Amino acid sequence: MTLLGLQWTLPMMLLLLPMLLLPWFTHNQDKTVAWSNFVPVDSLSNVIGIALKALASIVIASLILTLAGPYVPEQTIERVGSGAEVVILVDRSRSMDDPFSTRGKALAVNRTVGKGDSKRRIAKKYLMEFVDKRPDDRFGFVLFSDKALDLLPLSYNKESIRATINASALGKGLSETNIAKAMIKAAEMYGKETYRGSRTVLLVSDGGQEFSDEDKNKITELYKRENLTLYWVYMRSTTGLSIEEESDDDSWSNTPEKRLHNFFKDLGIPYKVFEIESVKSFSEAIDTIDEQESQTLIVEEIIPREIKTAPFFWFAMITMLLLVLAQIYTAWGVRKAHE
């Protein structure tokens, strides 16, 4: 129900509004005087009497409106901001529980589940920083291993995306990885949305995968149609050549990581890979993405429900104070008259 431009939590309380007429039906205390000329007409007193009754009616009406619970409903407004829409794909395969490797340094054998130097823990830390520094962005989140789970649809709610990133770092990873399903899931999330500006897919993974021809065709079609930009944060699991380097060694050029990188380059969309070998390089990659993805974006801002009981309550309290002061003044005047 709408009244005075507001919605009401308990609209049935508004049925009590006729009670504001009660002050106008008070008992008449006028005295019968034998000779009315003894009582001169006092216009000021009549005006004051009417004003006091009006104030009493206002108090009753204000208290009833307060009890009815007025509020402004939740609203969604559009404004122009600067940023992007970002779907984050995070690999939760078992290898993400390993520590970082560096070129020329052997990979640690023991996994570091629960320790701060595992790839998934460090990925969580810098993804949280990335979300925090981009107030106008809308984020979605897909967690994948052998299956892809769209844990969070595209949302402006930063608390939701932070909680999702935190939850994604819990527990142990699974043995298999299916990047193709995750990439298709991300594109399908965009397909359900109205185009608002820059669209980005941020893949965080430590390995590659050979896609089937069917997956390649579907990914190529979806990513071109949805006008997506792809970033791959590659948290390397192997030592040796960089993924960007070419080599005559067929064993390197045929690795899943290298073949996946070549497929991404041939997608025909904006693409960049960040080869992560240390905490510093992860931080630099996130900063680079932050700088590049700052385009004009139509932002939907949700204004939460706003309770409006306070103005009515304080209006009733101030009006009651005036009535109390009037009664005190009347009592003082009567006392003075009898002295």
C-alpha cells in the first residue's frame, strides 16, 4: 500500500487514523452565565483552544503512522561508472594445493594444504585485493575441477563475492580439471545478462588441457558473440621454458599448457596470459588487469530499503512537548490567579 509516497509494513494500523478526531469531541466545560456580558469574547483564547486540539490530533496521527511502519522500498538505479564485469574462474584441482614453482627450481613434493604458501591460498589473497580495489565492477564466480560450478552469478554485492572467494579456498582439491566447462559456463553467465560495457573472464589455473573440437567451436562462438576479454593467470606447475617461448622441442610445444595458450591466442578476442612464478608476479598481474579494465560501464546500484518511522516519531514527540508546555503554563496561570 502506498500513502504519502511511502510503503507501509502494517497498513492495517492506518485504519486507526479516525482517532485523530477524538480531541474535537472532548466534554464541554463551558459555564452557564446569567449575564453573558460578564464574560467578554476572547478571540485569542478561542484560537489557542483550536490550536491545542489540532496539536493533539497531530500527535495521535503521527503515532499511528509510526506504528504502521513507513518505509521507502529497495530501489535499483543506473549510473555511469568506470570498470568492468568480471567472471572469475578458479581452478580447484589438487595441484593448486602445491606451492609456487620457479624456473630452474624443482617443485616441492609435499602439498601445503592449509598453509599460506599454497597456490590456492595466494590466489585467494590477491583476488580479494582485486575485488576490493574495484568498487564499480560486477563480479561472478565459477569454481571448477572436473565440473564447473557457478557459485555466484554476476553481482555488485562485494560481500557476496568476498565470501565466495574465501569459501573457494577451503578443503582439498580434486584430481581432475575441466577448463572447457568452466569457460563455457562463464560465457553462458554473460549470455543471460544485458550488455553494459567491458566484459572480462579471469581464469586462474596452474595447468592446461586439451579441448575437444566441439568445446573449441563452442568456446570460440560464445566468446566472440558475447564480446569477451580473456585473461589467464597461469600459476605454473612445471619448470623449464616460459609458456610464451617457442622451442624446437616437440615435447614442449605439445604440452597441454602450450596448446591451451595457442588456442586462446587464436580465439580472435582480446587475450593476455600472466605467467605467475612468485607472489610478486601475481601482484603485478592483478595490478595490470586492474589498469587495463577501466572502461565506461553502466552500473546498477541497489539502494536498500529505508525505514521512515523516525520523522513521524520525532514529530509526535515535539508536538507532545508543546502540549505539555501548554498544560504547565495553564496550571501556572490558574495558580497565579488564586494567589
